[in-house]
Amino acid sequence: MGWFSSRAAEGAALSPVWLLIPAAASLAVFISFIGLMYLRWVVAAAAERKPRHKIVFSLLVMTLLGVWAYGVANTWISVSNA
């Protein structure tokens, strides 16, 4: 983010569009983590425990993506208001 702030002209505010680069990168990291987590927890689970693993996995995915969206939205709002 320090590099992005140096890209703005002197006295000009940082354009919120620059936030798309780190937001997309962090989303890619989260999606790859979620994919590996799915393979580890759901696909490898025994057949009788698969429904429980899917429920826990779904809750964890919603939590992770919710925290990511909350962080990106708060950052976007703070840069837009600055």
C-alpha cells in the first residue's frame, strides 16, 4: 500500500481503483486456501462423516470470505473518505 500511495500526485488522494490489485491478490490467496481446505477436509472425509464436514467447511468459508469482504470494504471506505 505504501507503493500505491507514492503513485498518487503530490497532495492528491489515492484513487480507490488502486485497491483492486491487492484485493484481487488477497482474494486469490483466500480462494486457493479454501480449495486446498476443501480437498483436505471434505474430499478426504469418510462417507459417513462427509455431511458434517461439508457443514463445517461451509461455515468456515462464509466466515473467511465475510472477514475478507469486511476488510476490503472498510479499506475502500477509508481511502474514499480521505
